[in-house]
Amino acid sequence: MVRWAAFSCALVPVVLIVHGMSFTAAAGTALGLAAVTAACRLLLRRSERIAARLRAEQRAAAAVPHRGRHSRTGAGAHRGGRHGAGGAPGD
């Protein structure tokens, strides 16, 4: 797709000159088309990167089993039992 855009950036000014438009106007048109093409290319690459990142996150989320509604992981996961503030029995 980008190759066709680059081809049109070269072809449009030639057609404009053949049909009687000035060289300056054709060059301005070529610069405008090149700017639009570059912007579209950057946006396309950005959206492809974001889509790839989202797919990777979805795959990673699918690989991790669901732990339940109230299950916790990490510190504080085990809440049962009696634990005194001092750490030793009878404190």
C-alpha cells in the first residue's frame, strides 16, 4: 500500500505538468502528497504496534488461570489463623 502511495507521489506531478500546470504547483502537490503519505505510514505503524501489544497481552492473560472472585496472590494471601502482633506466643 505504501509503495502505491510513493508511486502516486511521483506520478501525479508528472501528469500535472503534462496537462499544463506549472512546475512549482506540481512540486507543491508532490510535497503535499509526500507529507500525507508519511503521516499515514506513521499512523499505520503505530496502530500495528498497538495491535501486536494487545494481542500479546490477551495471550498472556489467557495463559494465567483465573484464581476466583476473592482469591488473592502475593503478600497477605493467607489470612486465616491467629497471629499476634509480637510474633511469639503469649506476647
